[in-house]
Amino acid sequence: MRNPLIVATLGLLLLADVAQAQTLVATSNILIRATQRTLDFTSDTTTSIRDSKIVREAQDDAASFVASNGDIRGAHLESALNLLRTRVPEARDASDQDLAEAILAL
């Protein structure tokens, strides 16, 4: 009697984990696509965000931030997050984690 209950519990936990992972992937893909579309813009006075020295320098900090689940926050990452939120409308409501992953995807 106890054995089927354990199997059922493990099965439900596995399904919940898979669903959560798929939701995270879908959300990340949406954000990355939206950010990439926006990052492709250029203006007369600035180069694109993708070519921004601030964003490029933040990639190592972004990797540390993502790997540590937000525990490690470098100065370069903070500067890049501020820049993205200032220049990219979609980034204003995005979490730091999502933006750090987007920086890594560039």
C-alpha cells in the first residue's frame, strides 16, 4: 500500500518539475526574443545595446549571477541592468535573473 503512494508522489513531483522547467524556458525565450528585437535598434547618438561596452563587460558578472541564483551581483552587471532598463521598454518589468540570462544569450 505504501509503495504505490511513494511512486505516485514521485511521479507528481517529476511532472511538476518538468512543467516548471518548460515554463521557465518559454518565459526566457519570450524575453530573449523581445530583448533581441529591441536590442537591434540603433539611434543617431548611440550604438545598439548589443554592441554596448557596458553590456559586453557584464557577461562574466551575468554568468556568476545566474550560476549563483542571484547571490553574486557584480558592478558590471548592475550597470548593464540599469542601462537595459533605461533604454529597453521590455526590460523595465523583467526580473534581474531574466535580464542576466538575456545578456548571456547576446
